[in-house]
Amino acid sequence: MSIDTAQAATAYARTAATPIGDATGTVGAGTVTAGGGGFADLVSRALDGAVAAGRESDRMTVKAIANQADLNEVVTAVSSAELTLQTVVAVRDRVIQAYQDIIRMPI
């Protein structure tokens, strides 16, 4: 997944301008323009991509067991799923670290 810095800055500015939401956890519901979505949409698309990569890996593995897939295709699908999972874990770790840093800030 490649993200242009200008798009990231625009999304950040748009997200910063949206209201936080209510106590139900709805963040800026309906306030994001149709042009590009917000951070929640970005995370949602990334997770959907991770799930799709995992499913493709599983599908290729099953095809390999049935001798219907080339070994190169299986290795490529599994490697892609592994890389996607590593990326998701790295992003999760950074989000947790940022949250902990915010919690430690003096009021």
C-alpha cells in the first residue's frame, strides 16, 4: 500500500476539521467529503486488503493441496499475506505507542 504525503496531509487536515462525535464512538459521522474519505476509511480499506490477502493465501494453499496451483503462485500469495500481516501489526504497535504517549502527557 502506497500513500502519497500530500494525500495524507489533506486527509489529516480534513480529519482535524471534523467533529469528534458522540459517546457512542461515532467519529465525525457523515462529515467526510466524498473526495477521499478519512482516517477511518483508510484503516478500513487497509484491513479489508489484509483480509483479502489472507483469503487469497488460503485459497491458493487449498488449490496447491489439490494439485491445481503452481508452487510459485502459492509462495507469492503466502508471502503477500505474511507481508500484509506484518504491516498491520507494525501499524497497530505504532498506534498503541502513540496512545500510550498521549496518556503519559501531563494535563
